[in-house]
Amino acid sequence: MTYPDKTGIGGKLAAGLYLVAVPIGNARDITLRALDVLRDADVLVAEDTRSLRHLMDLHGIPLRERQLLAYHDHSGDRTRHRVLDEIVAGKAVAYASEAGTPMVSDPGFDLAREATEAGLAVTTAPGVSAAIAALTLAGLPTDRFMFLGFLPNAGAARRKALDELTGIAATLVFYESPKRVAAMLADAADRLGDRPAAVCRELTKKFEEIRRGPLSELATHYAQSAARGEIVVVIGKGDSGNIREIDIEQEVNAALETMTVRDAADYVSTRFGVKRRPVYQMAMRLAKEHTDVDGG
């Protein structure tokens, strides 16, 4: 069986793991089915047990005598195996993230993967996702997008990760800490170009804010005005058609000071999101010119 079945509204849930999407802010952003699962599951598991208990209280769902287990990044194998044992014993287990949809930047991934690998039934009660909510409000193209979670904390690692994204013709979606958002935006402007972007803050909450503009402008704003709350950064697609050959040549010349021709071509083509072969030919020409000048 791939999906757990339900005998009907108010009936007993079949054994399995139920991934329950919960609100990211407004408590009313939850589906009726999610409430059914939280009401009828035999065991409840949550990234943050206090948040889930509060949500259930708001919607009048009693805990009764049921187990409410914490499952987070520090839970370890013991808790995961305990949860899987409950399913094997014939119980319906509901798992909820602290906010939003399970598996999206969420510690429940290992739990769901092991349940699936063990042949246990896994399904979802879908709902809110901060990434999708931000896409609907950012005012940027949504025909093709890539969710990238959190970038590395350290500046050098973050810039390297951004360099790898320059050639991707899709809207980019990131989660970010309010403490790092200004630095992240500045690095994105430097590595990706000054693309249109949106910073979506405190989505569905009282102080929801959507600030749109070029990456450099947003970086300046948040460097001067500290951000608060949960943040999603949405960055528009790159436009390689507007890149000037002289810009590429300058970047190749700079890269050749510390890199081989091959590495310089790889770096610059990725940096600008352009085809590698012309950049490699340019790097070969410039390297030869440097050699001729030095030898003359």
C-alpha cells in the first residue's frame, strides 16, 4: 500500500505516516483534512511540540491520552526508530513541522525516507509553504523556479554557492536569517548581477512586508534597517543577453591572474551564465597575449 486510507470522516486512520502542513503565521491557514488527521492520529510527532499543542488548542483538538513526541535535528536515531515502531505496530502517526510543509527545509526528511524504505505507508495532508507563498507575492516569473533553502552562513561559502547559480534560468527562492539577509543580498548582487528581487517577511502575519527592488537597493535598505521575523528572498532570472563582451573579457583577465585557462573559463562562464566554449577561446587568446607581452 502506497497511501494510508481513511474509513471516513471521524473514522480511524489506517497505519502510516501522515505529513501534516501547518500554518506559517495565521492559524486559520490550515486545511480541514489536516485538522482531521491531527484529531484522529494515534500518535503525534512535531518539530516543535509546543507550537503544535498551541495550534491544536486554537482549533479545539484535544491531545487526550495520546503521545506527543518531539522530532528535530537533535532527536537522533532512537526517536526515529521509536516512531517507525509505532507505525509497524499498526498506528497512524501524524508529523508536523514547526511551520509550513514537512520536508521543506525540515528535519522530518530522514523520518519520511526511512518509513518509505521500510515499505510503510506515507502520505501528506498538504497546505501552506512559505516558499510558494513568497512566489505568489514577489511579482517575479513563476513559470520556472528553484527552491534553494538556506545558503551557507560563512561569506566565502555563500559566494561560492551563488557562483554556481549564475547560469540557472529560473527564479531563485531562498530562506534567510534576518541577521544575515543584508550580507546575503549584497553577495547576490555581486555574484548574480543586480537582478530584480523581493524580500518577503513575516508572511501571513500581522506585520507582513513585501519589499521589491534591485538586489543592490534591497541590500542597502537592510544594511541600514535591521530586519525581523521569518524571511524568504526571491530573486529574478538572469538575463545573459545584456552581458557585454568587455565585461566578460575583464573578468577573464582577472581570473587568469590566479587560475589556469581551463579554470578561468569554467569560473567566468558560470559567473555570467554563458556558454563555456567562447569563454575558453577568449581565455586562450588572452593568455597567449599575456605570454607574448611578457616574452617581448
